[in-house]
Amino acid sequence: MLDEVIFFDTLREGLWIAVVVSIPILTVALLAGVSIGLVQALTSVQEMTLTFVPKLGAILIVFWMSMGFMTQTLVSFFHNRIIPLIIGG
């Protein structure tokens, strides 16, 4: 019974960490997509690369800026939760 509780609690926390880590990139992708779509609708330019390239650039910039936060969050999760479970503590 206790093993199941530990497993599901660790799984829940891991999923929450995944959500927290992905929020900056998904938010920028959403904002870039909506703004580029609005520009396309206003100018009647329907070019597929016009949506892809700026969105990819924005995602790469935000990923580069938030890499430290993502790494720190994942490392602390592994040090505080996963490694003690592997060791048996």
C-alpha cells in the first residue's frame, strides 16, 4: 500500500514539474501563433513559412532564456525525489 502511495505521489509531482517546465515555451508559442495569425488575417498574406519561422525563433529564444530554470527544477526534483527512491531512502 505504501509503495503505491509513493509511486503515485512521485508520478503526480513529476507530471506537475513537466507542466511547470513547459509553461514558458508553450505560452510563447501560443502568443507568437496568435499574433502572426492576426497579422496574416489583417494583411491577407497566407504564407506557411511566415508562421513557422518566427514561432520557431521565439521558441528557441525562450528556451535559451529559461534553460537555467528548467535545469534547476529538474535537477532538484531528481535530487529530492528520484535519487532517494533509487537508493532506498
